[in-house]
Amino acid sequence: MKKVLLSVLLVGAATYANAQKGEVSKAKNAWGLAKFASAQSQPLDKTLQTLSEGLKFTDNAIANEKSKEMPEAWTYRALFASKIAFTDTVNAQNAIANEKIAEEAITKAKELDVKGNEKENLEEAEVTLSNALRNRAIMAYNNKDYKSALTYFNQITTKAPQDTAMYVNAGVTAKQLQDYPETVRNFKKAIELGSKDSESLYSEIISTSFENLKDTVAATSLLDAAIAKYPENPYFVGIQTDLYIRQGNIAKSQELLKKLIEKDGKNAAYQYAMGDTYYKQALDLQGKRNKIDAKNKKEFDAITTQMNGFIDQALPYYKKSYELDNKMTAALENLKVIYLFKDDKVNYEATKKILDAQK
């Protein structure tokens, strides 16, 4: 009698274990149906229902002591949960909750899958999970929920630290929030990773550091790095020229520009920048002259003579700049002011006519 009872018990245990393994089989079958259904472009609620039903099979599988040690149970759990996270574009909380389920399932599956039989499925789950987070970030950005978007983009870069594009996205989003330190941090990382947009990203972080963060030391360091990498970029050269002028180091600025002009005399930006090195000195003198007592004619005339000298030196460079590139309207604007100052009515009217025609 005891032998018969033992036999019954063994049969019962095997049946129970097979039942739990059956939940894994059900999950596999459900995954196949879910992939087929997703290809049929069915409504969102129907797709999510199908995926949720499949996920429930894995709930049962991992609840059992035996089947919870099966790598497949966790792999299909990761596939279903990651797909829900990717698919549910309406309920962000549900998407995030399933993202966490998928992450835990992937970790557990990798731990159990010592033979690597589930490698492809796990890679699919990871890609789906990554795409889900990307979609959520982009949707938040498009909805102008920049705070959430930045959080999501930063999560992506933490998980995928070599993803250059996501650092750029994070930087752009941070700029919308006027979070300038975060803007600079992300753009710098994108540059370090070799972004194809590094030149324009340098422009962004240099101007942000100068104008928004008021960090001249950091901005100057970034500018030096940018010029070392892009020595012929006219924007960087122009900023450095302005910086040298503000520092009173005109000679350094002109030395730099002279080398560039010798190398490429047909670069309108270089010609313009060289003109600026003289013109801005004239403007500085004008500011000093305006403060002189009208009775002090000697000092007034002396400064005027100096101003004329700098203006005369600026003139040919501005003219050359416009000759090389008729889109350099800034050069024309400065020429107009110079001709007015010099009381050169003919050239003033001619220059004004060209500018008016361009408006």
C-alpha cells in the first residue's frame, strides 16, 4: 500500500512540474502569436492585451521553484515586458513599470543561461528596451516636456555611454531648459566621442560658456581646443580676435590672422577679422575721446588722429572681405560707418545703396 501511495505522489509531482514547464511553452507560443499580430498593425489596446497575456504566462512560470530556474522563463518575460515598454506610448507609467520588469528579467536570464542558448532573444529584448527609452525621450521632447526628456536622454547615455547622438540630444534638451552646465557637459562628451557635428558643438559650448555661464577661463580653454582642431574656422578665429582685443593683445590677434591670410588670402572671414582688429581699436579710442573735455582740443585732436590711422588700416580689409564674399554685409555696415566718419559722401551713398537693396 505504501508503494502504491509513493507512486501516486511521484506522478503528481511530475505532473505539477510539467504543468509549470507548460507555462513556459505557453509563453513561447504566445510570443510567436504576438510577433505575428504586431506585423498585422492591429490597434494599440489589442496589441497590449496580447502582450500582457503572454507576460502572465511568465508570471506563472517564475512562481514555481523548478521552472523559475529555466532561462527561457526569464527570457520570454524580458521579451514581453520590453515589447510592452516599447509599444505603450499612451501610459508612460505602465511602460516604465514594464521596463523595470524587463531589466530584471534580462539580468536573471543571463545569470541562468550558462550555455548561451538564449543569447539572440536576450539581445532582441535589450534592443527593444533601448528603443523604448529612446522613443519615450523623443516623445517627451516633442511634447515640450523637456525635464522628462532630459532625464530619459541621460538614462540612455548612462546605459549606452558610447552613443554620441544621445549626448547631442541631451545637450539640446538641456539648452531648452537653460541648464547650461548640463548643455556643455553633454556636448563636450559628444565631441570627445568624435561626433560628426563636433565643429558646431564647439561653437555652442564656447558661446554658452562665454555668454551664459560667464566662465571666461573655461571658454578660453575650449576656444583654444577648437582652434587647434579647426584652425580655419572663421567663427573661432573671430572670437579669439575679439578676446585678444579685449585683453589688449592686438599683436597676438593680428599675428594669428596674418598667418591665416597668408595661407588663404581669399577667405573673406579672415579679411573681415583683420579689419576688426583695427576698427575696434578705433572704437575704443572714440569712447575715450567722448569723455574728453571739449576745451582740451589738443588731446581731442591727438586721439582723432589715432582713430583715423586705425580706420584707414581697417578700410582695405573690409573692402577686400566684401569683394571676396558679397554676403559679408557686416563688412559693408562697417564701411558705411567709416565713410560717414570720414565724410566721404560718395562712398557712403554707394555703400548705403547696396545695403538698402539687400534688405
